[in-house]
Amino acid sequence: MARKNPPRVDEPTDDEMEVGKPKTWAAGLPGVMHSMVPALKDMGVDRSRKTLLAMNHRDGFDCMSCAWPDPDHRKAFEFCENGAKAVTWEATPITVESGFWAEHSVSELRGQSEYWLGQQGRLTEPVYKPAGEDHYRPVGWDEAFSIIGTKLNSLASPDEAAFYTSGRTSNEAAFIYQLFVRAFGTNNLPDCSNMCHESTGWAMGQTLGIGKSTIAYDDFGKSDLIIIVGQNPGTNHPRMLTALEEAKGNGAAIVAVNPLPEAGLRRYKNPQEVKGIIGRGTDIADQFMQIRLGGDMALLQAVSKRVLEAEEASPGTVLDRQFIEDHCEGLEELKAHLARLDEDAVLESTGLRREEIDELAVRYLKAERVIITWAMGLTQQKRRWPPSRRSSTCCCCAATSVNPAPGRPRSAGTPTCRGDRTMGIWEQMPPSFLDAIEKEFGFNPPREHGTDAVQTIQKMRDGEMKVFVALGGNLVAAISDTHEAEAAMEKLEMSVQISTKLNRSHTVVGREALILPTMGRTEIDRQASGEQFVSVEDTVCAVHPSWGKVEPVAPHPLSEVAIVSRMARATLGQKVNVDWTGFEKNYDLVREHISRVVVGCADYNQRIRQDGGFVMANGPRDSRTFHTATGKAVFTVNDLEHVQCPPGRLILQTMRSHDQFNTTIYGHNDRYRGIMKGRQVVFVNPKDLAELGLQDGQYVDIHGEYVDHKERVLRNYRVVAYPSARGCAAAYYPEANVLVPLEAVAEGSNTPVSKHVVVKLVPASDGHEVGASVTA
């Protein structure tokens, strides 16, 4: 039964912030308490039982908080703290009632925090803000779709519209969404991957021929060495800690490469084990390398050089020459390049000692089975594409050791929005996919590349984009250069958001705006042909079904598949011969088309119903095949570029707190880093504070510096002395996005450089309010 009134939202004041010591271990009993207490309080016993015990199980639903793969043998509590928070956030019985929209103008809602917006509850009915008005008002579904279809069909060109997608979207919804967009006539399909994982896809595609992880879940337990680069599993994907614990139990060594000593990389107390409750738990990192921001490529090049020198000293004992001859290219060019590598430049770029790099190289040379896993700490740098390519190159080196098992490249990059890319959500889908669309549906989809997330904002800013439709997500908060993005969004003629709950993107809108409420993954989806399920793809290419387990919080929200199908009907009419009505009635029809369009998805309906679903083919992992231009894995050559930071400045990275998932804020605590009741903090090494003449606890304005000469400022942030790498600082995303210029993007992937922001800390003046500003 939905509760009509949302709870009072208590926003902590700046004076209430508490700063303690960072934790030295993750999970344990506190993790259980922070999972279960909010769930029982907000959802009740029955709803908590039905959701949490079904999450990540074969007959349950897939967790919406990350794409971490599932083990073959799953425990009853196959979820983590942040997964429980995500379910509690989505499955809450609190709803936004009709009177809310008359009580709160869009301008008023814009002044609320992301946390406050999310706490208002689930959206239950379509609402529309007409041009010239400042309030949403409830409308019927037919009216909402008519408004959208009329506007889209009034555009001078389909390319005046962009269609965004969140990584939470199911495979079925993603497939028919891209089908609708291409039938409409554009490839403008930006997605959340453009802002985080794009570099991984680009780099691995170049070096290994596939932009996805090349390992399976069980490979963690079989590995000898796991190198974790720029990743914080304790907060962002805590179930990875269980895989690391299992690997440690089997004798694996773990090396963590990160600017911050994150608790989950130090020690893990598994709450499902006795030693995780009353014992010490498991030490995770055997070696912790506190690298300077931007130094990852230098480190990986230095390790590669030591591997090749070891082979030179003892030919045939390090590299598998036959494997290289059969499956690789570019090794001689790499040797020549690394022979010129400046060791002093490496040490300056990384901030590491030579002995630390030597230790990692020795571990690497001794290991037979190596996994390199990385996330946004590696990909969100100015030259993040080359570091990702360097990681892939190191994986090739690992695969060429004398006794590889089974002798194939081992790497685990972060996924590109799960299965969205597989289903065609990409502005640059290859001709083969578009040809398959044409053959299956009888229309010729557009061939010109569309716009990514950054390009979409730029076109809004320049008046070239008129309509923006978002299937989930919160682009205006997630994208870089917050003020530029907000000003661009307001130039739109219409914005449309398909969402479960309120977020910032519902308050920064075009002249007309709609919010379409959708069902959550936790909820039972009943359509004309009966109860439906959807499918998702995880980070190791495993595809499995997801069944909702609880009754919807309200009768009016539609499923994502239903919303996209009806929007397509209202827009396209009889333009293309596609059974949109059939898609909504029975998702099997969607999957039949997927089986004939998407490579690797043949017999989709049959295979998805197998126990645990199925695993898509992965050339490097399964058969040593590499779909590169030459059919071979590529040892790449990349020039080392040191991140320059002028005197008196720091390199800042944006990051999540423990109480958030992407832009969704669950609370104001970051207990692993010792921050309670606040988010307006900047973490700085104590030695750097001393050199800058600042003190722990002092309030500063954070000035971003970039070549466009705009002054971007975060005001009145509390300095926290923290054991970060020297010369580096950190602040929370999405608040710190204001400091990242829209044009500051990575080479090749065009992803915002959120881990490479040069800043100056200036003592705050008394009376400054917490906030952000930008001036020309």
C-alpha cells in the first residue's frame, strides 16, 4: 500500500558535518546494518524479504546498482550494501501524489538537492510542463505520447533530436529504443557510457578486438595475480570483494593501484562468514601503489619494459613466441619504444619509488594467470585511451608467459553500459549491425554517426538540438561543466524524461517538458500475454533473465518496453513495418528480433530460459580470435605524457561517496572515508596542505583552471587532511562536475576528464554559501 506522504527530509547543515578517521576495512556487521535497517524501515518486512532475497538469483531480478557478475553457486544474501540501498530506493512504497505538482513549481524544485528530490518517492503518473509555465501538471498517457509525437514530427530534421539511455535499461527496452530512434531517422544515441567507460571500449577494441571484459567470474579464483587499477570496489561494486577474498584463499596476490587508500582495497570482512563478523577478515592488497593522478600509463609502460628486459636476458623463458607469432603484432615496435622510456619521467609521473615498480614487475613475471581490472580511475584521464590500451597490451604480455592457463589475454575492464551497446545503443554502430536492421525490418537506417553525450550538450548550447528524450538517467547532473550543461538544456524546445523517481534533470528542462513514470526492475510486469521478464548483460558477457518480485507501487506507471513502444507508435504511425503493439504485449517478440539482428544472440528466447541464462561469445577469451583490423592482438605504442600541474595547484579527481550510486544520493555519509553528515569536502594530503599554507578543517573555494579562461568555482568547501597521493585532491561527484570544462575530453573517446582537473584552493571568505559559480 503506497504511503501518500513522503517523510520529512532533513538536510544536514554545514555546521553538523563530522570528520573522523578513514576506515581500514570494509563491510562486516556495519555493512549488514546499513543494508537491512533502511530496507526494513522504508519497505517493511515483507517487501524487503521479497526483494532482497530474490536479488541476483536465477529466479529473481538483477541488481540495478552495478554490473558485477554472479557466481555459479549463489548465497541466500547475494547482494551488497549498495545493492540493498538501490533496491530500497527503487522499491519504496512512498509515492509522489498528484497534488505535489501544484504545490511545487519547477523553479522551486530546481533549488532542492538531489537527495531531497529522490526522497519524494516514486513517480506514478505522466506530467507535462507547457511552454511559458512553471508547473508540471498530470496528463493521461495518450496525451503525453501525442505531445511527444507531434513535437518530434515537427522538427526540420530527425537529427534535431537526441535520445539518451541509462545503463539500467534492459536489453529488450534498449533494442526497441534504438530501433525506434533509427526508424525516426537519426543515430543520436548518447548514453551514460560516453561519460565513463567509453575509453575502455575504444582501447580494447583496438588492441583485443572487443570492448568488453575478456574474463569469466571463475577466473578470479584461478588467478595468481590480480592488479586493480583506479577502482574502489568497497563502495562501487562491493560484491567484487568476495571474489577477491576467494582468490586470496586460493593463493592469489593482489596489487592495488590507486591515489586513495580505499578501505575495500585494504581489508574485507565478509558478513556471510564468521571471520567477517567476529574475526579480522581478509587482507586484500599485498601491495598498495599510491599513484599520482595521470601516472597510470607511465606505470604500465615501466612494467612492460621490465617484462621485455627479462625476456631479453633469458630468451624463451618469459614470452610464448609461438603465441606471439600466431596471435599478436607490434611487439618489435613496442620493444623499440620502451627501450627509450625515461625512468625519471616515470617516477615523476607516478609519484612512486623505483622499488615499488620493480616489486610489481617481479610479481607479474612470476605469475602464470594474471587479471588486470580497471575502472574510471584509469579511463577518466586526459589521455585515458592510451592507458586503457596499455592495460590491454600488458594483458597480451601476461598471455604470452611460458605457462599460461589457458594462454589467453586476461583483462577485466568496466562494461559499456551492460548490454546497451550489444543491443545497438551507440551513436557509431558498425555497418553490419545497421545492415541487419535493414534486413530484419525492411527500412534503411541512417548511416551517419550521431552525437555522443558531450556533443549532444554542445549542440543544445549552439541551438542545433531541439528535443531531448532520456530513457532513464540524469544527464544534466552526470555530464561535465554543470552550468554550461544546464544553460544548454534550457535552450531545448522539449525535454522528456522516463524515470522512476525525481532527479535534477526534471528541474532543468526545455520550454516544454514531460516526465513519464516507469516501473522498476523489482516490480512484477504484467502485460496482455501474461507476466513478463527482461534480460540484462553483466560485465563478463553473461546474459540472464530478470523477474520482478513485488507488486508495483501504483497502477499507472508503464514498463520501459511499453513506454518506448507507445512513443514509437505515436511518432512513426505506419512509417515502418514494426509491430510495436506486439512488443508491448509479449517481450518474446522483441527477443525473436534480437536473435536475428544481434550477433551472438541466436535462439535468444530459448537460451535466456536456460538455467542462469547464457554467455555471449568472446573471441579473446574463448578461442584466441581477435576482431581487429589485422585479426591479431596489438601491442600498442603510446608516447608518455606527464600531467603538468603549476606550482600552488593540485590535480583533482571527482568520485562517489559511499552513500550514492552515480548521481543518486542515498544519504550524506561516506563512512569509509570518515565523513558524516556532509558532502562539501575536498580531500588533500597533509603535506600538500602545509605547502599551500592551508589547515585541516579550513574552508576554501576550489577554483578550476582551464585554457578557456572561464573561472569555475566550488565555494566554501571544507578541507580534509587525507592520506591521498601527493599533489592530488578529491571531491564528490556530481557536485564537482562544475569544475570540468565541457571541452576537456579524452583523446579518441571524447569522455570528460573527471580525473584530471587542475585546481587552486583559495581560503573562503566569511559568509560564503556552499555552491558553485562560473564566470567568463
